[in-house]
Amino acid sequence: MTLKAIGKNSIAVTGIVIIGIYLLTIALSFFWLPFDPVKMDVDHLLEPPSLATGHLFGTDEFGRDILSRIMKGGFVSLVISLSATAMGATIGIAMGTWAGFLGGRWDHWLMRLADVLFSFPSLLLAIFVMAVLGEKTWNVIIAIGIVYIPQFARISRGAILGVKTNDFVRAARSNGASSSFILFRHLLPNIIVPIIVQISLSLSVAILLESSLSFLGLGVQPPAPSWGNMLSSARKVMVIAPWTAVYPGLAIVFLVLGFNLLGDGLRDLLDPRLRNLR
Amino acid sequence: MVNEEILLEVRGLKVHFPIEKGIITRRRVGWVRAVDGVDFTLRRGESLGLVGESGCGKTTTAMAVARLEALSAGQVLFEGRDLASMANAELNRARKDFQIVFQDPWSSLDPRMRVRDIIAEPLRIHAGRGHIAATEAEIAERVLALMERCGLSKDFATRYPHEFSGGQRQRIGIARALVLGPKLIIADEPVSALDVSIQSQILNLLKDLQKELGLTFLFIAHDLAVVEYFCSRIAVMYLGRIVETASSYELNRAPLHPYTKALLSAVPLPDPKRERERRRIILKGDVPSPSVERPGCPFRERCPEAMDRCEREAPTLRPVNPGRTGHEAGGGVGASGGGAGVADFGGAGGLGGGNGVGRAESGHLVSCFLYAD
């Protein structure tokens, strides 16, 4: 897969551009912000967006600038989303691949473990983990990561089971190929499609899960901003000041869109059967 | 003592799969006897066809020979060395001498690899283990040469499998099987997934390659016409056992085992006159479950010529004594089927004549009490 091939894929390019804008904005937030994101300003409570005051996205119920908070909170949300997905995907894929590839007893017990994790609704599981570990940003990552492990395990196991019965695996075996050769050369490349789809989905769901946890007071603790706790505090004033919810919401929507477009594009680029369709 | 002429000798091969039950703990509740005592020998340059209906264990036999299924019992002597008891390192080295052509060309090629990498894979695996020495340039050259030999344009080297038709894919599979210069090719129904018009092309390609490279074939098929065309010798399998082995010509002319007769009677004949005279032997019942262990001949419930003895003991695969066969078959068997068999048998008798030993070596073996001493 070359850069040129990525350039030709308009879906992937759109996704990359969107994510790039976010990354640049977040990078900018380390050096410059329009206002102090945690400083309260009682003279400008719930001001609507306007150029005149300089509050482009308006202010919240404490008079804090929403644009600044989105920029500052973006870093937290993005780090949580990326790290939690990375953690869930790494452990989950390793588990699922192992179970699917080896089969037998390993498969049996690893999948029963996944069943136990699956039997809790994901938010409940995350709340449980947060309650045990304590309310810290790092723990939000671990909580969401744990929610993701069984999902990735199931998907990769199922995909491995489908691929490993193919004769090309037998052909490699008939020449004495090692298990790791078969795993990395034949199995993993062939299960990349469902995994990429799951990753792009998980990146978005992580942001929403983080919002839910923050909403319940278990996620990123105020006054530090995250998109999730901005949304949850906006709930109280949403009717009289819709901008408090709309802008953090839009920030989530576009980032999720960016992730999904990139995921779709990558899926097409990685699959030789789909590569030349667009 | 190693007989140089014999490439592969399979003795008492058994593959039994466990049947397991239980959710928390798995216990074994029985065995599926997929292959239950198979013996055959393959001479260099010969092609042996294993035929039988689906589920009779022919593919499992082939996979066990290639050590892709675990053997429950038996020996697989490849050039005199037992593959079944070989340690992994030695087995992996030996693997370069036998290669497999798979049945389904859609599942036998990795969709994410380019054709040149698919064909080169066996070379790379064995080079990586130090069994052979090959530089990337040599590998590329060998791959291109083989592609050309198998009827694939060199331009296809960088393409992916989804861009090819079934016949072309099978050619890729054949090129992959040949890339190491193997001695034995195990062809597991190599044409049954293909169009009839493509089947003959692939069969002819295999035949040409056999002549050119002196290959030995273990050829699995369920299509009698295909094996008759391709193979010099045929072994008929039923319920995990070989019931009859003979040269292709002899088996078609003079089948002895009642199952073989029934099988051959189902083949339509191209000659309309003979086709009108063809009598189909319809077997009653279904193939019994291979998970039930039963004494006696595996074919006895469906056999039109079953005797009391078949209930008690299982017949073994034995050389046919033509003199005795005539009498026994004529006497103990229904006059029409047996009689016709014997008459034809006489015609093909040049193979054996009165010479019992020669007969055994030409290898007409049958597992049936009708022909027992």
C-alpha cells in the first residue's frame, strides 16, 4: 500500500483530512487558546456565540469559553479514545486469535471468559471498573479498554475460525510452515477487514462511553474539560442555551465521521478485491 | 530392505476422530472411524486413483499420508522412511518431496497474496528452514518458468487470485505444488470443482507434467471417468477401507468386489448399444455410520451377495487367484453378475494367466470372501 494508492482513495483522504484538522487544533491548544478553559466569568454566563465578545461558540453556565474547552477537552477525549481502543484491540485480538487458532480447551475457556464480560451491559461494566479503580483519567482508559476486550476477541476469533479452514492454510502446513508463519502471513491479513471496521467503530464509541461515564460523574473530573463532561453539564441548560450542547456534540460527530471514513478507506485499500473499485 | 521401485507404502492406516460432548467439560463419547485400516503401495511414476463415494475416507486418507491429519495407527513409508513416526524437523524436511493439489481452487489460494508469492511460498518456507538454498532471484526465475509451463502468462505474476477463473486458479495451485520439484503429488479431487470443459485441460496438463517430470500421483476422485482416464491403478474405498485394487483397465473390465460392480454399473456408457444392455445394480440402504463399530464386512448389509461368513469376520485385502475366483464367483454368486465378471476377467487374463505371483504383483487385490481361499 503506497501513499499514491491512499491518495487515490477519496474516502480515506477525507477521513485523514478531518482527523488532521482535529490533531492540528489539539496541537494548537497546547500553545494558544482563545480563553482560559477553566476560568469562570460571572459577567458572561451562557452568552450565545458572537464575534463581538470573542466567544465564537458561546459560553457555558460558568461563563467559560466553549471553543477553548472543546480544544482543551479534545486532547483528553482523543487520548482516551485512542488508548482504550488500542488496549482493547491488542488484548482482544491476541485473545481471540489465540482461541480461534488453537481451538480446543483454550478456545473453550477464553470464550467463556469473554461471555462473562459480555453478560454485563458495557456501561455497567465500565462503571464497575471505575468504582473499583477510582475516578482517574487513566482508569477511564482501562475501563473502556476492558469493555472492548471481549468485542475484539469475539470478532477476531470468528474471523480466524472462518479463515483457518481454508486450503491455503493447509497448503502452508503441508510444507511444514510454523504456526507463527501461518498466523502472520495467512490468518491476520485475512481478518484485517472486520478488525478495521471494529476499530473505527470503537474509536467513536469510546468517546460516547467516556461521555456517559463523565455524565455519571465517573469520568474526567471537572473542572478539567472533556467532550463528555461538557455534554453532561450542558444537559441542565440545553433548552435555554443550545450552543452548550451543540458544539461539543458537533466536535464528537465530525471526529467520529473522520474515524469511520478512514476505517472504510483503509478497509478498501487493504483488500485487493476492493482496491481498484474506486 | 528398501525397494527402490516403491515410493510410498501405506500400512494399516487408521484415522479415528473423537466425538466429544459436554459444555463445561468435554468427554469422549465415541470415535468416527474415518479411515479404518488402509494399505496400498505406490510405485515410482505410477498414478493411483482412490475412488469412493463422499464420506468414505478418501480425502482423510490423503491428508493422513501428508501428515495433515493425525494418524491413529499405521505406517506411511515414504522412500522407506515412516512419516508417521518421524520427528517434526525430519518430517518438515521430508515434506518438500510430497506436495498437495487441493480440490477447491477458491480456498486454496490466499486472496491477499500475489500469484508469484503464492507459487513461491513452498520455496520460501523450505529455504527459511535451510532445507534448500535459493536466492530471491532464483525463486523469481523458477516461479516464472513454472507459470509458463502450467499455462499461465508471465504477466499474471503480480495479480491477485480473485482476478482468475477456476481453471487458471487450479493451474496456480499446480504450479505451487511443483515448485519444489516433488516426487509425489497428492491430488485431492483436483478437477471436481471445475467445469467439465476445463477438467480435461487440467487433467491433460497433469498428465503431461507427469510424463515430463516423472511424477508419482496419489489421485483422489469420486468421478470414475476421471480416474480411469488419469490413473494407471485404482483403489476403491468403502467406509474407511479399500475394498478392491486393480489396474485401471482391469478394474473397469472385470470388477470383482460387489461394491465396485455396483459403482461401475452406475457409469453411463458412451456406446448406445452397450448402454442399452447396461444393468444398474441398485444398492439397498445407506452407508452405515462410521462411528458404530461392527464386526464383519463393512459392506455386508448392502451387499447383494452377502453370506453368513460376512456377518462374523471382516475380509482382508488379498491377491486374487484367477483360477479359484472363477469357481467361487460362479458357484457362490448369482449367475448373471458373477458370470459376466468371470467372462470378462478371462479376457483380461493376460495380466495374470496361471501365474499367481505375477497376478499379485500386478495388484488385483480384493477384500471379499467370494474370492477368498
